[in-house]
Amino acid sequence: MIEWLQDYYTDTFIRHPENVRRKISRGKPPAGVYLITLSNTPGNLMEIMPAGLLRQKAFMFRCPKIIGMALGKGSAVQLARRILEEVYEQTGDFGLSDYLMQTRG
């Protein structure tokens, strides 16, 4: 099942994030939406992927926790950068998971 960060990040191009989230959770993601997830790969902090991958049920059940969404790959990269900058400014390191769980649930 898809797991979302309680207070997930969005870029400014997504007008109604809750509606987009609902569509993604139902397996019908809008075109052009990219998701930022925590990474399951050792040594990586985040992954950026097109939301369309979640149409595959096998992938939907293995998807890491979603921490953000953006419209377009370029916006997703910028959002990921913004998240990392926030984490580093607040903590002085890149403990992404710990920071997100403490500040955004």
C-alpha cells in the first residue's frame, strides 16, 4: 500500500495536492506528476520517479514512503534539492528520515 509523509512536500505547480494525492493512491496518477520517495537503496537518500509507475500493482505495494510530489521532472529535482537544503540547514547533516519523522510526521 502507498504510504505518504503526513505533511508531504509539493511544488507550486500542483494546484490541488490533495486531489492529486487521492488519484495517485487510487492507482490513477495524473500525467506528468513525479514523486519523491525515501530510498530503499543503501547510500541513497531519495528517489525520483514518475507517478505512472504506481499503475503497476506490484510496484504500488513496494513503493517507499512518498515525501513529495512535483509536476515535471525538473521541478521534482528542484524540490528534492530544496528538501535536502532544509534538512542540512536545520540539522547540519543529511539525516533525512530522522528529520522528516520529527518535523513532518
